[in-house]
Amino acid sequence: MLKLYGYSLTFILILNFPNKKCKNIKSNLIGLMKMKKLEEDMSNWNGNFPPKTFADGVCHLIGSLGNVGIVDTDEGLVIFDIGTKGQERPIYRELRKFSKKPVKYIIYSHGHFDHCFGYAPIIKEIKRKGWDMPEVIAHENLPRRFEKYRMLDKYHSWLNSRQSAPQIADQVGDRLIVSAHETLDPTILLRGNESSYEFKLGQYTFEIYHDKGETDDSLWMWLPEKKVLFSGELVSNPTFPNAGNPNKVQRYPKQWAIAMEKMLEKKADYLLPGHGQLVEGKDDVREILSIRAEVMHFIHDEVVKRMNEGKYFEQIYHELLEIRPEKFKNHKFLSDSYGCYRFVIHCAYRLYHGWYNTGNPTDLFPAKSLDIANEFITLIDESEFVNRAKKLYDGGKIQLALHLLDVLIKSSKVKSEDTLLNACILKENILSQMADEEINYMARNAYIYGTIQMRKKIEQIKAKSN
């Protein structure tokens, strides 16, 4: 099994699932079933499956945190994405098991760390054997992405650790695990929004296209002689498109749908995704592309429709949840385990609207949440917040319970340490239950990290009381 920065996927997953009992047997069973589903999906997403040779032995898939696709020609190898630092050695070993030929081209599907930082062993071999350096193909926005990563290097390390490994996030801090200060830069750039590039190597033709999706530098590749699509992050199998990640910048749902439709026109026999296992057969390739196009068009267009009706985000969000079609809920190629339906609603709205998203002038330049909480505490008996939160929790309204508890926890004017302690304990229990029952990896990790912070606060209150 491939490891990420020294941690196996199993270890990370074990860390990320709170080992507390749910409120009752029903919620416990729900949590266990969702945990199993999430573990299976994320195991696939992280590349924990055997390498696969396909298309008459011409193409090869190496599963890793970001998939690596290889095409073997008479004149050398073409590699579509090269994985991440930390997995470069096992990727290189699998590459050389498949073919000993020199690498002639490397194509970056986009500039994320898990797709274009595993180059070191390949370049070391090229220099040792005196081979020509490969051409490296990318979109013109990719070097700009690298510049942004260099500017925000510690921030990205801090953020990514909380998104992906909350149990060890505080130990990682802002320590750089993968750095954009050392990169294998592109030699051929596709420019503009409608750009494409074609080259021939040996007996095969390689068609490369640019479409926005998860990023503004996305590329995908078509190998017509073998009817193989290399999608990059535009397709992850089996997870929902990663549009609207709560921790990251803008994604492009409408353009994503259009990219799927362009791929559909190729009538491929195989699709090598950016994450997850190979999609084989015309029917499954058509299904994974068409359902993505349909759901991204649907969310985008329904959000835009309501924006044109003069609605703000809160109303739009809850209406979109209510009208979610059944076919999008349990589709085999639309698991909510990484991307999810809820996130894409945010994504579509953010694409066209600024940060003033309520229409309430109170929210334009709001007071500090600490000061707001202190005012509530002066008006209402502080113990009533905990009592009411418990009733809401018992009645299944756990999100409302969290809002009430936050008044106490944020306030600096709580007089009773016992009341504050009870509020923190209840919030920790609620977040732990929410984590157990959440199918989405990023949302679940947010709840886990919140649980960890509550435990620390509980320890601080108890230490202070002693």
C-alpha cells in the first residue's frame, strides 16, 4: 500500500474517526455504515489498488494520491501526471516495471501538489543516463499557481493538514510537507480558454485540451488510436466533482459540465481518472461523464435561476437541498465522500456573488462574535443556553443546539465555570456524533478538528478549576 508522508491511509483514517459511542444504537449503526462507505471511497481516491495495464498493453495506470497515467510508444513514454512528493519512489518503481523506455513527455493535468511534484526519481534517472529532458506540457495558469503556492506556502500547509489529517494538524502546524519552491516547470504552455495542443510520438497521436473545472489550469488528454481519456481532476471515481471545497478558492461548475460533454463526444472505451480506479467500457465511461455533466448543469442553473429571482444564499441553499433529484443521491459515480452536492451550491453562488450574501445590513460590517455573545449573556440566564441546547439535541436539532452553545463558549462573561464546562462537553459530544454520521471526508474532518479543540478547552477549564 502506498503511504502519504510516512502515514498509511489506514492510519490516517483510524486517526480521523472519533472512537466515541453515538447517542444511540441507531446512530451508531448509521455511523458505522457511513464510515465503511467513506473508507472504501477514500481508499480508492488515494490510489490503494493495484497498478493496471490496459488498452492492448499500451497504457498503464499507477494509483497514488493523484493517479499517474502512462502511454508506451515506439519512441518513448508519455506520462499524464506524476503524483506527489512522498510517493515518488513507489511511483517510479511501478513505472519501471511497466517500461524501461525514456520519458519523452510529461503532461500536468493541473498544478495541485498531488499531481505534479513526484518528478525527482524520473529527472535523476534522465540526468544519470544522459537522456534528453522531457517536454513538460501545462496550461499557462499553472506557473501562476506555483507562484501563489510559494507566496502562501505556510498557509497551505496549515490549511491542508486541517482538511486531511485533523488529528495531527496541530503537530504539523505550518511545516512544509510539499513545497512549490522546487518545481519541474513546463516547457510548452497552452494559452487562453479555448486552447488545445496536439503532438505525435511513435505510432500515437496525443490531443490535449483545456477546460476549467476544479481549477483554472485544467488539462485533459485524448488518445484516439486506443480510445482512452485521461481526465485529470475533472473526473474522480467514484466521488462527486470537487467543486465548492469549503477550504479552497473558486471552482467552475458550469465549465466543468461543458468539459464532460466534450469528453462524451470522444466515445471512449477507457477513462483514466485523476483519482480512483480505471473506468472501463463505453457504457460506464458514458455514464460517469453524463451524470457529472447533468448534476453540474442542474446545480448551477437552479442557483442562477434563484439569484435572478432576487434570493440570497441561505434561501437558495435550503431550496436546492429540498429539490435534489433522487438520481443524484445514491448514484454509483456520485459519492459524496470527497466532493459533494452541498458544496457545489456554495460554489455556483460564489461564482457570481460577493461576500455580502445575506442582504441584511447587520451583516455588512458585523460586530465581533465575542461582543455579540457577551450581550446575549447579559440578557439571559447563562444556564438556560445549556438547558435549551440539550432539549434541541434530544429533539434531533443538533445544528441549532450548536448555535446556542456557541453563545456561551464564545462569551467572556460566563460566570459559572460549571456552565461553561457543560456547554463545551455537550458541543464536543455533538461534534463527535456529527463526525460519526457524516459521509463527506472534508466535512467530517472539520467536525473532528472541532472536537479536538473542544477537548482541549475542556481540559483547560478543568485545570483552571483545580
